[in-house]
Amino acid sequence: MFTPKVGFRGAAAATTMAAALIGLGTGAANAAGWPPLQQGAYLYSGTVGAGAVTTVDLTDLGTCHTLSEPALSVQVVSGSASVVLYPAADCTGAHPWATGSLARSNLPAAALSYRVVPA
């Protein structure tokens, strides 16, 4: 009889802890300044979704776009497309970085160009 109560209490404590950690993670992301998630893809000239915004046309698959201002962060919400970011103009440079179809991230290096690809 003692074991089921301990198991239930342990499960309840674990559930409460998980909910608290999820809440803290969400609060930290919002406090850091990220804009709310919305359908589409956006490149930002600053980190954590700050600065000038470039809206990416997710239907323009394969076309290379050179940015007028380097991107330092990205947010993508799409079920069918992702964005590949390049450190140099004309979709060149070593180590391009791909987002996936659901992403919110600071980039490992400034991006000067990008192309949309199927997810």
C-alpha cells in the first residue's frame, strides 16, 4: 500500500516540475525579446529577433537572395519549407546553415544571402 502512494506523489511532483520548467523556458524566450511565432519566415539584423526584418517568400523555392543587411537571427514557421543561409553573397561561402521548417535561432555567423528549399 505504501508504494502506490509514493509512486503517485513522485509522478505528481515530476509533472509539477516539468510544467514549471516549461513555463520558465517560455518566459525566458519571451523576456529575451523574440517576436511571437507566426506563420512564415523572417530574418533579423539583430540577435533574438531584433533589428530590421526581412520577410522571406517561402514559395520562391531555389532562388538565391542576397541581403542588403546581414541577418543575425531567424524565425521560420512552415510545414513545407526551410531556409538555407549563407555567410557570403550569391549563396556562397563555407558552412551554410539550414533552419528546418520550425526554427527560432540566433545564427552561428552573419548571413549575407539565403535560399528557400523544401523541408
